[in-house]
Amino acid sequence: MEKHRIYTTSFASVYPHYVAKAEKKGRTKEEVDTIISWLTGYNQQQLQKIIDNKTDFETFFAEAPQLNQNVSKITGVICGYRIEDIEDKLMQKIRYLDKLIDELAKGKAMEKILRN
């Protein structure tokens, strides 16, 4: 089976879109970075290295220090798919990130986005 195109797409090519989406709605790059760190366990230096190295999404999630233990609390629909029903674990992780960025752009409080 052929890999989905997003798996081989560099995180660095999508990251500016996450930031732009947030900033367009009055949110910040720092909030985007906080969400990414919360989800994956990457710190700011590690995240910058991933961006600089143009690491693909598959490697980005495979090498993530620690997926947050509360990811199962991320539910809902993204791109027409119910997140909790996505069987492909890598695609599910990518959609988790998409959902969190969407929530940020929609003005949700960081405490709620980070499932605190």
C-alpha cells in the first residue's frame, strides 16, 4: 500500500500554515509551538531542528519524545473524519495536531485546547 502524501511531506512546509492560520485569528506562533510541544513532547530547540532539517511528518511523530497522555481526550471531526475513529495511527496523530490548531484559530482557551 502506498503511503499517504502527508507522511512524506516535510513538517517545515506545513508549519508556516499552522502559524498563519493562528495569527490570522489573533493568536500567536508561541501558542502554536505550545500546542505542538504539548502534543509531542518536543521542546523549542528540538522543534526548530525539525523545521531546519525539513523532517517529514512520519519521522516527526515517530521520533516525538512523548505523545501526550491526554490525546484520547481530543475528539471531534476534522476534514470530515471523526478523529477517534481513524484507524491509521500516524494519520490520527496528524489529525490531532490539525484539530488542536483549528481549536486555537477558533478562539478556544489554551487550557481547554491542552485538555487541562
